[in-house]
Amino acid sequence: MSKRKAKAKSKPSLQEIISADVPVWGAEDIGRVIGRDTAATYHLIYSGALDGAVKKVKGRHCGRPSKLIEAVT
């Protein structure tokens, strides 16, 4: 039996995420898009600053980069 090493998935670059405009999942990735750390992103979500840009789906936050950037600018 041979053991194979699993390739580690690398995260797409921020530019790739923004240009593709696919939903980003989780406060950490949302924070990458809007330029905030995870704690600040949670604060923005729960204070209502990102209303309309972020939804909670099955316990995880998600949003499209175009709407997220529009909400913070």
C-alpha cells in the first residue's frame, strides 16, 4: 500500500474572489474582502452595518463581494 500526500487547498487570492463575484462564506473571508479582521467583521454584521450585503445561511454568513464593498464604501 502506498500512502499519498493530499494536496493542501490554497485559498484564492483576494483579487480572484472580487473579480469572480461569487459568494464568500464565513466572517473571516468576508473580512478579507472588506479589509477588516474577523472580530471587526462580526461587529459590523451584528450591528447592522452590513444589512443587505450579508445573509446567514444554515448558520454561516455569506455575501457577494460587490455588495460587501458597496456596503462599506
